[in-house]
Amino acid sequence: MQTDDENDKNLVAVVRFGDFDAVIGGDLSGFELSQYKDIETSMADKVGRVEVYKVNHHGSRYSTNQRWLEVTGPVVGIISVGPEKQHGHPTQECLNRLHGAGVKTY
């Protein structure tokens, strides 16, 4: 998928060790907006099932779409945010999607 947004050009790393799988997707977006593209949907099948998900884009409202959650099926979600929360991350929208999918978040 073509995009000019630096967030959507992030690398996705999948770590597999025995029966353990984790995904780290940087600032990927999961919703089609003027500045963002839905990168998560096209990457979900390539990633597959994981136990741990480092939540994309710090839990922004534009990350962690339903397809991503259905395909990757994470048990645990880790959200990386600083104490200042300058951008309002994680957003309630993203937390609702994670919790609705049964993902335990930290």
C-alpha cells in the first residue's frame, strides 16, 4: 500500500520463540483517513496469531482496528506512553477495542 505518512512506513517486527509470538508494529495505522492509510489490515495475515502485541501508535484512535485484533488475537497488549501523554494516548477508542477483544492491557 502506498503512503506518504512516516507513521505508516514503520517496520513490523514479529518475534517467534517456540510457542511464544509477539508483534511490534511501531506507529502503524488501522484506519483510512486523509493523512493515514489502513496498514494494519494488509499486515494482519502476514503477522498471524500472537500472544503479545505492542500496541500500534501508542494506542491512538487510528490504531488497532477490528481486523487486526481478529487475525492476531493477542492475549496481552502493551501500550508505550510517556507520563505527559501529550497526544492523549492511549485513547479510550483504542482501549475499548482492545478490551472488547479480551486483550489484557498494560
